[in-house]
Amino acid sequence: MVTTVLALLAVSSSSVSAGSSLAGTVLFTRLDLYPNIETVGVVVSGEDLPETALLSYRLSGESDWRMGHPLMRIDDGRLVGSLFDLNPSTSYEVKVTDGITKINGSTATQPEELAFSPAAVLHVDDDALPGGDGSAGAPFQTIQEAVDLAGPGTQVLVADGTYHESVVFRASGEENSWIQVKAEGDNAILDGSEQLSGNIWTADSSATKVWFTRISGIITYLARDGKRFYKYDDLKGLKNKVGHAGVAMNEGWFFDPATLKLYIRSLDNPANHTWQVPSLNYAFDAVGLDWLWVEGFEMRYYGKSTSGCGVCTVNSSHLVVRHNRIHNMQLGVYFNWTGGADRGNDTRIEFNEIYDPPVNEWPWKAVKGSSMEGTAIVVRGHVGAIVRGNHIHNFFNGIYTGSSAALENSELAFDADIYDNHIQHISDDGLEPEGACINQRFRDNLIDTSLVGVSLAPVTQGPTWVLRSVFSNYSGRSIKWDGNSDGIVLIYHNTGWSTQTDINGMDLISPMHNAIIRNNIIQSAGYSFAETPIGSTGVDFDYNNWYTTRGASLPHFKWENVNYSTMTSLCNATGLECNGHESIPGFTDPTGGNFTLIPSSPNIDRGISIPGINDNFIGNAPDLGAFEYEVDPPPTAISSLRANSNPTNAANVNFTITFSEAVTGVDLAAPFDDFGLTVSSGITDAFIASVTPISKTAYSVSVNTGAGDGTIRLDVSDNDSIIDFRGNPLGGAGTGNGDFASGETYTIIRAITTPVTVTLKSAGSYDGWVVESGENSGVGGTIDKGSTTFNLGDNAKDRQYRVILSFNTVSLPDNAVVISAQVKIKRQGLVGTDPFTTHGTLLQQIRNGSFSGNTALQTGDFSAAASPSSVVDTFTGITYHWYGAQLNDANLPIINKAGVTQFRLFFSLDDNDDMSADYMKFFSGNSTSSNAPQLIVIYYIP
């Protein structure tokens, strides 16, 4: 996606200053804008462009311009930069000027969530009989069958099951009309392996602890009991326990293609294990196709060759890969581009989990440079990539952008947004831009326990941005430079932290050029930064906190192979870090992963203002590091919830007390002065028996219920002994202001017998949605009672959807005492913006009988009254797919034991006034039994 403005003449002033081009000379000829969700890439083309130009922007319709980060001229002559911290789905005007010439343009950012409403649905179920037609009643047996028939707007909906196949896309979707392949539930699995087990192994006569068996073909990957198994370089190494680079390795495998023998070195008999042997190379593959979407799958054990991967594409555009769990393969997601301006553009890789244990536990030298050196995500496309919200762990490399084989190709991986990713337990590089890397933005990422946080080896053009990321527990260095990197690199507001002995904060393996490093905090136990080679140019380090724990007896910095013991001596000799400092950073809880600043941190208000980067700072100046300090509110007790069924006859019950943040000082031994009991007159001799931590924010409190019938509530009593990590007492300074006395109560009835749990399903013939007749009308207009899904949110005319669920509760015994009930619904999909982010809270009302007096769905159900004395219940997420609403105690007696109980669901905000459809789709009672809405009732018979 790109917006282009061509300028025939772009002179903004009638006068031209001395030394500039003549009035009327075209300098800025073209403005290209590359919108993402929260950023816009900005590129200006022309002739004889200046080294920098001012960038400004504003919301469309606003009068005031805001300053962005200045544009920078790169090697190919263009001016390049980015806008940050923008709103999704919002129009912006952009202006670029050098004081004499200017060019303007406008664009709109992408939506947070892409909208897709399928025009057709093809069903797949591995348990189906062969010969299905893709209908709900006769699903296809394989995903490939459905994909072969899918066209633009088709959703391939895949039921839970295990699918041993490689899916090849053969057709494209169309603009905003994807071919979507989506898991219907939580357990749709693509498995690329065959399993080996049992007594199939022959002991090798020439070596101990070595066995072999024959397999059908070449493999480059093997797993044992679900975990990757080490691969030796050759059979000799296997027999001698010598891995790659001469590293001793006690266990592993080698495949001999000449004999088709799979050799295993194992400390015990391989027959004791199950082995996953890849027979397929990829889970999903597309070449030269567009508008494709893959969501919700587990993909595992692919890799007949070293290119084995979960989702592999070449020259394909408008791709979405989201919410998948990809593991045990060489490459998780791999997008490649080999040429063509309209190929390989506009991709999203979001909210996936990608992992390959235990590769990160093997010695680095035993893997580096071998065929086992895998990468979770490779972005090697053309223009426009968003990689966000992914959890990558236990891999050799995290996210790679670019190509080592095309270091100067300015079109490769152009304009990429990599943010909000959690990357941990990485053998080598957490983030690895390599090549031209023009407008690659690495921001707000967390990289924990890796050899290198970000590797810049090399960037040849840039600008490459590294912003507000955390590199914690690194074992090599937080930032690495190599390959004589000479492209523009901007490193702003990052935090690095490691306590490993003699590990440097930043290393230059070769000279570096054209880099600005500002407002960062880097802590290490070696050199703060070290440049042993000489020849770096165009570098600007300042306003950073470099702190090393190595003490005053050893040098803190090495620059151009010269040691410096202090930052002052470094500044005097090199001009670097003349406004920096070496103080202890003042993190809240670095060992616990909390790198926010404490009130006394020397990094508060210590930074320099950078237009377009830190405009919204708090205080007199920006803070250093990834997180701006905000005044910390005191901790509070936020809930006291029952942890057991209610009512109860139990001699002991448990409460869960939850605080707003991590706290210490909670009484874990008698007399438990931090808590108190509120009991009714019928209860005697109740007391607190124990307090046990569940987490840093939650505690389990066991209460002896004493004697008699009545109610018991657990309260929190504030005596200022409970504090947060910054020392703030509960509720703030002063006793009593943090008291909490509004928790749930137990009803103690000694005569209760064993509770019974029943699960009822909503009747598909009676449930469905009702949409409002007009925006703000408050009455129903049309209904849908036959679909397998229902909608919650609003439609394209800002009319609210409400849903009726209908449960036949007549099976409950007349004398049943209901002690708990929960309604559960399962998410199917999303259209437009997620209403949970824009429409408030998902609510539920109850009706004994039917809302409109007729069990069948009626338009009147939209506004008919709920049962008298009922209260509104609230839905919360249980898993990614399931949402649940626990019925308030006041609603339990309303459940109808003589007929139907109905529930009405709706969002607290009727619409978001954007004249666009924004709704979540949930499965109705017309769907399969496993997907249908549930009413779970717990009762006892007195």
C-alpha cells in the first residue's frame, strides 16, 4: 500500500536564499507515503536533494502541524523517514520542506484489525468421509481439497484434528477479499511427520550407544518425543560424539543418503522414545499469489530439507499469517521476493507463537554455521511488512529482515514495521536486519535471554530504527555491529541489561558509520561499549546512560582501540557522550523483568528532545530508556473472590485476594492482621487459617468456617505493611485508606449435599441475532435465526447487534438449589475493528422464560425487559476463542426450572460512530455441539 504525490513545481517561497537552487527549480518531484497501523514511511524523490528536510504532519482537518523526525538522504539520493505514534484507520496530511521547497501529500493508516466477511465457507474435517462437497454436513477430508476450490472471499474453515499434508495455494483472492484458511477451534494441527516407535532399531557394531534404522527418504530435521534432536555433521562425528565445530555432543543423529540409514546416538535405547521424522517440507506454500490468509493452526515437524517451514511464500502479496502456533521446524514464517514491482508486497505476520526447543540449550558453536541455524521469521519480501505481537522462543534466531546475498538491494524488505514482539531464549540474534534495510522500524520489542539483542551486520543504506525496545539478560552484547555497516541507523530510547561477567553492552566487530545513539540505558558487566578495530566515522553517541558493574579499576570504554576509564575522558578525547552519564540506572525490578524507572532514578528528565520520537514526554525533558517514568499510583486490593463452590457446607473455604500490582509484606503467618472476616450472626468461631502466595499479585486465604449457618466475607485491612516494589503502601501513606470490604461472600449451609454440574447447549432454532432498526432507535429491525454464527457489535450503518441465547432448563430438578452458573460463547471470527477495543464491555441480561413472550426469535427481543430483580453480567475472555459470563448470585434464582431461560447479549456501547461494520462473530446453537453456546449450571439437592 503506497500513496504517491507527483510535484511539477514545489517552491514555497518567492525568494531563494544564497547558495540554493534558482526559484522554480524542481527539487522535490515525488512524495511516496507507506502507511502501516501506527506508522507511515515517508520517501521524497527529486534532484540534488539536501542532506535533511523537515517533516511535519497533522490529522486531516486539523490546522496545526506537528513536527516529525527529519528526513535523511540515503545513498540512492532519496530523502527517507518515518512518522510514529499514529492512530489506526486515521487520515493524515504530510508536508516535507527544506525551507525553500516543499511537497505535500495525504494518506490513511491501516486498521488495527483487517475486516473480512466470507462470501462462501468450505468446511474441512479430518474425521469426515471421503467425497465430501465442503458443506457443513459433508466436509472435505483434507484442507487441500477445499483450497483447490477456494476463490476470492472464500473461507476454508478447518475443524479440530490432525492433518498430514502440505497445503499449496493455487489461486489468489482479490482486494480485501482474501482466500482465508482458518482453524475453527483450538486444535487444528498440520503435522508434517511420520512417527517412528518400537523395536525398529539395530545396535551399531562399531560404536557404543549408536543405533540405526532405515527410513524412506532424506530428512534434515528430527525430533525425539516432541523436541528437536541434535544433528551431527557426519557419521564419524556421531560415532565419536563430536558435533559441529568440534564441540562434544553426547546425543544426536545423522542420515546416510547412500544407505537410507538413520543413525542415532542416544544415552538410552531409542526404542524407549517416539521419533518425529518429517516427510513433508512445509505446511502452507504460495508462489506468485495474492490476498491469502492463514489463521489459528498448530504447525509442527516439517523439514525434509533445510527450507522446511510453516508458511513459505515467494513473490506473494497481501498476506496475513496470524494466531498460529508454529514449532519444530527450521523456519517458522518465510516471505521471499525475487523480483517484480507488484510482487511480494503488504504482509502481516501477527500474534503467532513460534518455537523450536531445545536448540537454544545446545552450545552456540555446535550450531552456528551448521544446517541447524534456523530463524523464526524471515522477512525478505518487497515493500511493506508488519510483524507484530509474536511470541518467539527457544529458536536459534528471532526475526531476520533482508538478505545477506543482496546487501545493496534497496527494494528488498523496504519499509517494515517490527514491533510488540516478545523474543526470548534465542541462541544468536534476537533481531537481525541485514542489507539496505530502508525504513525498517524495530520498536517496542522485548528480547530476553539471547546472545545478541539486535545485530546490525551490516546495514548498507537505512534509515533503520531501533526504538523503545528492551534487551535483557543478553549473554553476548545488547547491540552488535559488523560488516562495516555504513547505512543510517538510529537507536533511540532502548534499555539493555545484563549481569553476565565480562559481557559488553555494545560491540563493534568492525568499524561502523552513520549512526546516532540517543536516550538509551545500557547496563553490562564488561565494557559499556568496545571498538577494537579503527576507522568508524559519522557516529554520534550522546545523552545515554552507559553503566558497567566492572568497577573503577578496569576501563569502561574502548574506542578506536583506546581504553577510557571514565565517560569524561572519553568525551574529552573523542567528543562522544559529552552529555551522557554512568550512574546506576535505577530500574524498578530488573531481575524480575521490570525496567521502568524508580522515582529516584537518575534517568528521569535526563534525555534530549527528538521530534517525532518522544514528543509526549512527562516532566521537564524526556527520560532515558524504553519507558517514560509516570507517577506510580499506590497498590490497591481489587478483588476478594471465592475460590470454591457456593453455597457450601465445607469446614474450610478459600478466597483469592488480588492486588493491582505486585506487592510484598502480606502477612503469611498468624495473626494475619492484613485481613479480617465479616460474618453474619449465625456463624461462630470462624477464623483465618492460612495465607499462601499464588503470584506476586494474588494470595490464597484459607478460612475455617466455624459453626452454624450464615455468610462469611474476607476483607483486606490496611495497616501500611503491604507495599509495592517502589515502597508505596496499600492505598497510599496512612492506615485504613487501602481497606477493601466489598468482596464475594460464602453462604454456609451445613445441610448441603454433593453439588451436581450440568452443561446445556443453546437451542439453534431459537437463538440468533437481532439488529437495531436504525442507529439510536433502540428497537429491533431484522433478525437472523438460521446461521451457524451470530454477531455482536454494530453493522455498516452503526446499528447495534444484540443476541438471544435460549436454553431449555426444564431438566433441572424442581428442588435444585443453583449455586453457580456460567454462560460461555465461542469466537468464530471478526469483521472490522475488534468491538472489545471500541464498544465497551460485553454484557448479558437474563429472562425467566422468553424475552418477548415467544420462544422463537423476535425483533421485540432487542428491547424487551429482562426479569425483574435481575442484574447485568459481564463477559471476560477465558481462552483466545472462549468467552464466559459468571452469573451474579442475584440471577441464579431466575433460572427457569419449568421451561426456557434466555439471555440477551450486547456491548455496553451501541456503536462507535464510524459507519463501518465492526463486530465479533460467535458460534450459535446451529453450529456443531462442540462450538455451541453453553450454560453450565452447578446445583445441589437439599
